[in-house]
Amino acid sequence: MIDSQLKNKTVELLQNRPAWMTLKAISEATKIPEGWLKMLAQDKIEEPSVVRIEAVYNHLSNQPLKV
């Protein structure tokens, strides 16, 4: 497994999101399937797509990723 700081931070943000921010709402905002988000929140996706990770990160952090 490859360690990714961006993935780890995104999983952390997802796990610690406010209670009112549902996976359904994140799914609707990012166009990423709710089931995939649930698996990511449980850290069950070993090597997720960087495009999806970036979309979730941007949504949860409320700012675009700076590279």
C-alpha cells in the first residue's frame, strides 16, 4: 500500500465532518457515489483515484487544494 498524505487527510476530514454533513450531501455536491464515500470514510479503499480524493478534500476543507 502506498501512503498518501492527501488521502489520509481527506479520510480524517471525512471521519471528523460535522454531524449535519451527511455522506448523501457530500455525494450530491461532489457527484461521487455515496457507497464509495462510505468505504473511504472507513479507510477501505487502498489506492483511490486522485480526482475523487481531491474533489472530496476540496468539498470538506471548503477550499481548493493548493499544489
